[in-house]
Amino acid sequence: MEVIKVKDTDIQSALDMVKRQYGSDAMILEIRKKRKYVFGPTYYELLIGIEQSSAKGNLDNLEALEKAIKRLDAAVSALAVKEDELDALSRQTGFSKELLVKARAVPTEDWKNTLRQYLSNKLEFVRLESIKFQTFPKVVVLLGPTGVGKTTTAAKLAGYLLLERNVSSGFVTIDTFRAGAVEQTKLFGKAMNLPVEVVRRPHQMQKVLAKLPDAHYVFVDTIGRNPKEIGKLTEIKMYLDELEEWIPVLCLNAGLRKEEMQKAFEYFNKVFHIEYFILTKVDEAENISSAVEFMAENGLKTLALTNGQNVPDDLLFPDIENVLGMVGLSL
Ligand SMILES: Nc1nc2c(ncn2[C@@H]2O[C@H](COP(=O)(O)OP(=O)(O)OP(=O)(O)O)[C@@H](O)[C@H]2O)c(=O)[nH]1
Ligand SMILES: [Mg+2]
């Protein structure tokens, strides 16, 4: 209960005022007759108790509610404007609204630079040659769903190392379950005069490496797996567990939707700790914004992009500025 004081020289008008203002919920707790100074006029001081639910309280609540509704109204209209801006910017850039909000690209006028800054902090590009290995040869395992371009990409990487770095590689394929898979690698090997070994049992892995004494890098080409088949991924891992050291590289096709990329990454990441990434078939994708968003949000180290069927030419080693340019964010 709230207690208030009401002062008036006339007790009736004081009571009328209390009734008018606070309604019938007001309770008169005490009436005191007072004098301001010794010979001054008398007046009445009423102590009134008011229940919180009284008319005045309700009035106050109503006023507060009205103000809150107005504030809410303003906030909702501001949000609606933002939502429109977000939609438009998302369509324009190809990045998701979530990313634009996270990057604080809306509501700033300078969204391009804000976005550039956000992505530059998150994207990482690493050259295969700069990755430190403890063992020799350096074993690089290409993983990914069926048909993303693992075999072709392995051949492109080996071709690049040979032609541009004068470094020799070998191929190991554990893709023995599908007709034509081994032949495909063998064709690439033959064209570049690089050795190809086929492994049919996990325990053969280590021995096979010994058969490739001149190879600085060994590219292990794995069977394309529907990432949902966790059991089959574990089977691939059994082969790799025979090796002392290897790096798994996830290959995903730039034409996949961001959600599909995320799902595939999560499945492969459960079995292999995925740190390195190659974005394939960039040439076939309408834009690569969602792929770039995927790379940034998962903190992946991107080794390369592939942009066509030509081996070994259609392989790119972009830096951040190149990729920002590809998604329309060049300076
Ligand atoms: N347009 C385009 N096609 C590509 C690219 N990379 C690979 N391909 C083509 O994609 C098809 C599949 O490539 P592969 O290298 O066999 O794919 P994979 O991932 O090894 O496939 P599986 O072993 O069946 O899982 C082939 O026709 C390649 O020529 C690329 O960057 N751009
Ligand atoms: Mg293949």
C-alpha cells in the first residue's frame, strides 16, 4: 500500500479531492489538524492509504503502458526498416542476413568496408608448401562428398608442385570400390609421369609410402562418400590411422548451398578433424558468397580454389583481396 499526504484548509474539499483522484480504493488512515506557525491558519493533513490496484495506480500503469507501446511501436518500425535493408543487402551481396547482422554491416552506410573487415579477420588462406610436416613424404588426404572433384584436384595440386615448384608427388588411391576410379588417377599419373599406388587394405598404407621414395608429397585420394554414411567415413579413417602423419583436406563444390556445405563439413569433421579446405568448381557457381561465408564462419584454412576441368591449370591460390573481389567487395 502506498501512503500519501493531502493538505487542505477545508476538510471536505480535501476528501472530495481524494475521492476524485484516487477513487474508492483510497483509505483515510489519519486526519490531523495542523497549524503552519503559532498564530497561523489551521489546515488539515490527511494520510491516505492507496492500494496498488487503485484507480490512480491503474492510471499510472496505463500511462506507463501507453509509453511502452509507443516505444515498442517505434522499435518495431525501426526493425522493419532494418529487415528491409537486410533483405536488400543480402540479395545484393549473396551473404546471409545473419552474417550481415554479425558483421554489423546494417545499418551502417559503410557496409562494404564493414563487411570487408569482418571477412578479412575470419578468412584464412594457406599455401600447401608452407604447411610444416614432421614426416616425409608429406601426406595430404583429399576428402569430400561424391563428385566434388577430389581426384581432379589432387592431380592439379601435384601438377602445380611439379611444374611451378619442381617438386615431385605421388598418388595413393584407396578408392578401390568403384569401377574406373583407379584408372582415372592412373591416367593423371601417366600424363605427369608421377607414380600411382593402390591400397586395398589399411595395413598396406605404410608399405605403399615406401614405394614412393621420390615423392615429396603424397596425395591420398579417397572414395567419394555421401557424408551421411558415417560408417564409411570411419572405414576411410582406418586406412589413414596406419600413417604417422597426414593432413585431411575437405573439398566442397562451390555450387552447394551454405547449409549443405555446413552439413557436409560437420559430418566429415566428426571423423576427421578438418582444418584445411579446397573450394571446387568455382566456375560453375553463380556466385561464391555463401561458400566464402561458410569458409569464414568455420575458421577453415583454404588451400586453393578450382575453376575448371583442365588439369593442372584450373587451380587458383587466391589471397584475401582476390576472394573479396570475387564476392563484389573489392576496394
Ligand atoms: N567445372 C568444373 N568441373 C570440375 C572441377 N573439378 C573437377 N571437375 C569435374 O568434376 C567431375 C568429377 O571430378 P572428380 O575429380 O572425379 O570428382 P571426385 O570428387 O573425385 O569424385 P568421386 O571420386 O566420384 O567422389 C569431373 O568431370 C571433373 O572434370 C572444377 O573446378 N570445375
Ligand atoms: Mg575421385
